[in-house]
Amino acid sequence: MDGMNPDVKAERKALIEEVLSAYPEKTAKKRARHLNVYDEGKPDCGVKSNIKSAPGVMTIRGCAYAGSKGVVFGPLKDMVHISHGPVGCGQYSWSQRRNYYTGTTGVDTFVTMQITSDFQERDIVFGGDKKLEKVIDEIHAMFPLNKGVSIQSECPVGLIGDDIEAVAKKKAKEHGKLVVPVRCEGFRGVSQSLGHHIANDAVRDWMLGKGKSKEFETTPYDVVVIGDYNIGGDAWASRILLEDMGLRVIGLWSGDATLAEIERGNKGKLNLIHCYRSMNYICRHMEEQYNIPWMEYNFFGPTQIAKSLRAIAEKFDDKIKAGAERVIAKYQPLADAVLAKYKPRLQGRKAMLYVGGLRPRHVADAYGDLGIDIIGTGYEFAHSDDYQRTAHYIKDATLVYDDVTDYELEKFIDKMRPDLVGSGIKEKYSTQKMGVPFRQLHSWDYSGPYHGYDGFAVFARDMDMAINSPVWALNKAPWKAA
Amino acid sequence: MPQTALKIKDHIDLFNDPEYLEIFKRKREQFEDMPDAEEVAKQADYINTMEYREKNFAREALVINPAKACQPVGAAYCAAGFEGTLAFTHGSLGCAAYFRSHLSRHFKEPSAMVCSAMTEDAAVFGGLNNMVEGLANAYALYKPKMIAVHTSCIAEVIGDDLNSFIIQSRDKGSIPTDFPVAYAHTPSFVGSHIVGYDNMMKSILSNFWEGKDRKAGNGVNIIGGFDGYGVANAREIKDIIAAMGADATLLSDVSDIYDTPADGSYRMYDGGTPLEAVTKALDAKATISLQEWCSGKTLDFAKDKGQEVASFNYPMGLGATDDFLMKLSALTGKAIPESIAKDRGRLVDAIEDSLSWIHGKSFSIYGDPDFVYGMTRFILELGGEPAHLLSTNGGNDWEEKMKALLASSPFGASGQVWKGKDLWHMRSLLATEPSDYLIGSSYGKYLEKDTGVPLIRIGFPIFDRHHHHRFPTMFYKGGLRVLVTILDKIFDTIDEKTKVTGISYDLTR
């Protein structure tokens, strides 16, 4: 492929310079390293990442607690997750990730509940361990069918020197049920990302290979799916394909997951990871400790789905390979019909993305399937390995922005005028005010699933409804237009 | 295969398809290791019993589904109502992300806020450098007219001194020496978002009032308090002020910032109380608050400055609005005009037209203390019977005042007041002593699902219905809107119930 018109590149480079000129010198220098125009053929995106955000710039990032409670632990349905500390963190994250699950909430499952130790001043002054003990006792009294408890630490816990590990051990013994202490205080690390890592470590140390997992009978077709949080039912729209091709999904982390599925995570023949950023750590651990291979896959859009199904099947025998082909053949007519319906309406449109640690690259080909070009992309909390993985998804001259600030994003959108922006709730309304269509790509904007073939149909419908809504042509009063 | 390109099914329909139901079943049987169905059914019944309720009310440490947020979000809301003001969280970076999301999900509007992005090193050495750099960046990038600093946990636990940090930031040239920076310590482990509102309001007034001489005038300041309907209620209060021709200033006016138009440009700042008016507000004769428990410290401060003060409890409906208007009239010396009397008459008219559908129905209500008080008072006027009245952030004085309110009307006889309780307590109350209806925020949808008591969505936050905040809840006109909201739910519930047989499924009601 020929490179993009050099004028476009120069224009985008000038745009970066323009944006940087608004900052105080020191911050401009810092931010410059996070912004780049991609040169085709380069092995990475040419930006620095996973670095502390500058104060005062309106970063879009969240914290370690959000990474642990919000992302990794929150969806795990038969355990009770304590937001340990003051009321706010649990309140703002209550039921916001849309991790669907089956179960009787408040009886055997607890995902859409806000469980907190609601720290008061005395807990800060005298320490929160005594209260935590009581909280755990009361959880067992209120919810006797729970399979265990996790302690999701908020900022004060780590600052006042509480010993939640000691409480966890004591209470696990007393009640005969698992208690997992997680040190995910929001001040740790530079974003959600360290929270994912800490949560992975907690899974490794307190859960993996424990419980009844030793008795579990395995088959040669067992896989564990890792890093699918079942947002809007994503994991179900993925599971249907894997089961259909003949695999047995013995655990799915952590969307709609139970403790038993986490504990037997080391029993698969292969670990399949979707969200690499949030759960690669545990895959690497299982590879080292148990010799379980792992592979990344991508269930966004028919091109990547078919590619992934075949790549997964390659790791198994002919039965599974035939299964993959059967599944692709079964769903290809659906994919073709969806493309026939929407591609003509979307062909040639341009989109900009800014999401967490996976989707800024993983959804690129799903947009490509629909004929939509990605002209800018970036991550809240990616590391350099994510930007390397991004390089082959994006085209020459794509604008890349790491840990973008509200100021930068607004300017980029305003100057580049994409036909669609995919980002989060904090970016949604300001973008729409500018007259630019928007879809939330964290929560799927209350839609979904977007994974799998069933999900791609929803994805295509949603992008079309955002871009082709009649309202965008009406946002100027006729007497003011022109 | 459930999906077709012709009519695409999303999560709402897709997962009811037999193919997916089969997957759920297989997953449950083979992989989940969940308790068996009988055990689950037994526990599901048990949590609806009086015995469980007693256990539930014996909780001393565990909080489940509280109806309150933390101080800083209230502080940020308060700051957003001032001209060109940028809220600044001194704390970890996740806090501001949460506050912004929370406000955006309710108002369906952008919510700008910066943070000082404190991390582990700041926890050890303090957040001074974060403040110095943060103020410089925020000032350069976002060009505010004022920055309003509040704190989150980390800064409070390690004891950062905002005043000193801001002085040092000025010395280091982060911001001009005369640039207004208000600051409030807003620990999340004290009080709730309503206390944060109060703290920020007091800090903004202090910033403009301290060190200045007060020349007592005839104006009146009005404080709205933290309010999910602040947009429309601010417009109502301004209409009332204009209709009376009163010299009155609304302090923290969020009517523009949380309701900006879509016309091609994003307004990070819009409207708000002019900073000049905040300075002048020192000279006012009086400061009155529409929400007592959102403004205790602020009113004490105004009183210290020599102003008269008065507070109300979310004035909604007839009596409470009457009280407010007469007070405003007395303080400003302006008569209540005929146009307002007509609005009153229209609300009375509407209540008379609809009374038979509300009279004698019981209503449980939860939310912020002032809201629950104001809502209860209005229900009493409608001939409804308040049942369980719960405020997670309501205290002893609230409880006392609520009991006095209930005692003031024969319709209040069966009302029970629950201070400091959460929505899991409310679940037990509704399961064992159900009311006909429930009034509160979107969180109540889980109560509606579990207990079958229909939820009337009035409160904060409203996440799952759109644009309610664009309509008022306070005063006569707000009362009308609230009345209609209640009636719609009542009629919908009756239609739901009667459409099964068709008997009583009436065209005209």
C-alpha cells in the first residue's frame, strides 16, 4: 500500500504542534512524547506510554481500584466484593460496566450491588481492620450462599497502615470461605492498569488451582477464555462460537464467571485471551507454572473472527479445525447480509477512537469491514507492547495519542472532523455538542453485544445509527447556517 | 441462529433466544458450581421475611446499596454553577474520572474537571508539586475565571494544606497573584455529597467576601443546594425572582452548564453566577437556602457576616412554596405578583382534578434529607400516605423534623422515618411492610424488581431515564411536574394490572 498523502501527514504533525503550543513549556515537552503521526512500516506507534499523567490537564484515566474492582473482580458473580473505604468509589462504579450475568441477585450472585465498609472519620483515625472484620461477618449473615469475599482497597486503606491480609486470613478460617485481599488503592500506579496487574496477582495467589479444581475432569478440548467481561453479553456471543466448533469453555474470566471457573483456570489445554492488557499477567504465569500455552484472539468483526477461529483451531485436531470451518460457513451469510445492508451506508467514513487498553486496536478491523477508516486512535492505559500490537492494525498517517487530555482530544476532533468518535461517557456529550456522532466504546453505549457474529450485527447497526442519524444535519439553525 | 440482518437483535432480545438459554443452562450445569436451585429458592424467600429484616437492621458495619455519594462530587457540582469556574480535584486521578462520569450519566452533559493526579510518591512527600503543576496547566489550557479546589481521600489522609499549597503555587507563578482560587477540604469519609456542596459554597463565598467590608443592602442570596433537577429549578427560581421584581441572586446557578445546546460547539463553561455578583452578595440583607442540610456551614458564615438567614427543605408543592415565597417577599419587600398566584391556582386545580387517584395510596420515599422532607410534605398535601421515609445521609435533626412533619397531618400517621439506612434496609421494609409506591432515584429499580413495588423516578441520580432534569421539581410548577410523574406511574400500573382481563381497563380516568 502506498503511504498517505504527505500533505495529510504534515497537516497532522502541525496539528500536534498547535495543540502542544497551548501547554506550559514543561508539560508540552512531556506531552509531546505521547503524540505522533504513524509512519507505515514502523514496528510501533512512536509514542511513550504507561507514564504518570500530568496534573491539571484533564486526563481521562481512572485508577487502580477501577482496574481491579471495576474490571477484573467486579463481574465475578458469586463472590461479594467489598469497596473497602469511603462510600464514593463503590457508588460511582455501581452497575456501570454492564457485566451481564445469570443468577438471583442478593441471593447467589452480587454483581449489581454496592457493598461498602463506608469509612467514617473514626475508621481513618483508629484504623479500619476491626470494621472490616465485622463487615465480613455481616456479609456472611446477609448472604450465606456467597462463595467468598474480596476486599477492594480504596486509597485510605494503604495510607493508614491497615493489615487487610491478616483480616482476610483470620476471617477465611473462621467462616471456612475464601477472603481475597486486594491492594488496589487508587494512588498506586498511573492508571487502571496497575489495578489489573494487582488483581491478576490476587487471582494467582489466592484463587488459581484452589478449591475443588483439583477434582475437575478435563478433556482434550478444554479452553479457558480470559479477559472477556461480558459487557452487554459479549462473552455469551463468543462462547456460542467456541462451543459450536467443539471446544469446551471450562472457565470464562471474568464476565458471568463463578469462583469455580477462576479456580480451575489452570485446567485448560489452551488459554484464549481477548483483553490482553488487563489479564496477560495471569496467562504468562500459567504458561510458566503449568505449561499452558496462551494466544490472543479478536472477536470484533467477521474478518478477525474468522481469522481467530482458524488460528484457535490450529492448536487442536482436525475435528476442531473442521468445526471452525463449519462455524464460519454457518455465520458467513449473516455477516455478508449485515455488510450488504450497512457497508454502502458507511463506506469511506472516518472514525477516531480513544478507549482503554485493547479496543483502540481490536475494533479497527471491524470498522474496516464496514468500510470505515480509523484516522486517529489512542489508549488510556496501554503499555509499549500494546502500541507495538497496534502498528499492524493502523494505516499510514493515523494520529496516535496516548493518555490524551480533554483539551487535545477536543482540538483533534474539531480539526479532523471525523464522521464518528468512539470513546467514553466523559467524552460523549462534548463530542456530540460539536456536531460529531459518537458511540461509547466502554459500555457499548448501553447496547451490545459487540463480540462474535451476533455482536457484529449489533455493532454495524449501532455505528450506522450514530453516523446516519438525521439529527446531525439539523444542529445549525437555518437562519444561522451557511 | 437467532440473529438476522433484517431485524437485528441486541442484548434485550438476543439472550432470550433458545440457543442462548441452552448455553446458560449448560454452563450452569457443567461449570458454575452454583448452589442448587432449591437452596437458592429457600434463601430468596428467606430474605423477604421479618426474621431476615431483623438481622438486616442489626448490621453495624456493612453498608449495602447506600443512597449517598461522597463530598467531592457535591463540591464539584456546586463549583460548576459559577461563571467560568473549573473544578479541581486535589487527589488521585481516578476520583475526578468518577465524579465526571457520575454527573454526566445523570445530566447527559459534559462535566469538566481536572485533578492533581497524585500517585504513590505524592502519598509519601505530599501533593504540593502536583498542586503547583496542576494549577499552572489547568490555568493555561482551560482558561477559567476561577478554579475551585476540593480534595479526595489521599490528600485528606496525608493532611495536605490547601491554603498553603495555593499560596505557594501563586509564589511559583502557576497562576496570577489575583486569580481567584477557592478551596474546600472535602474528605469522603465525613458526611456525603450534600456536605461537600456546603463546604464548597462556603469556600467560594469566603474567597470573595473575606477581608471586605459589608455595606448592608436590600438584596437576598438564594442557595439551591445539591439537586438533580438543579437545571430546571434554577430557571424556576430566576423566573420567580423576575416576576416579583426582587433583588435576589442565585448562588451556584447550574441551569446553563448542565443544559448546553448542541449547535456545533462545545461550551466547557456556560452561564453560572457571575463572579462580580458573588462579591456583591456580601452586601445582601439575607441568604436563604432551599435545602437546609446542604448549607449549614454556609448559612453560619453568612450570619457571621451580619446577614439574616433562613432555610427551607426542598420547597415543592403548595405549603412549602407558600412559605418560601412569603419569606422572599418579606425580605425583599416585593409583593407576590398575580402571575405566581395563578401558578399556585393551577397546581391546586390539578390536584383537585386528580385527587381520587392518589388519596389514601401509600408512598415510600428515599434520597437526600431535604428531598425526602419536601417530597413527604407534598405527598401529605395530595392526600397520600407516606410510608417508609429513608435517608442514608439523614441525621438526628432530620429524623426529628420528619417526625414533626408526619405528626402535623392525619395522613402522616403510618409514616416511619429511617435515618442512616441504606437501600438493602429499604428492601426488607418493602418486603415485609410494602407500600403502594416507591419514590426515589434509579437505584430503586432493583427494589422494584425484587419487591414489585412500582418505582416513581424522582431524585438523584436518574441514570436510566432521560432528560428529567430539564423539568422542575420545586415550587408550584415543579409540584405540577411531580404530580404528573406520580399520576403517570399510577395509571400505568393500573393499566398493567387490568389489561390481563380487560375489566377496568378504562379509556377515561
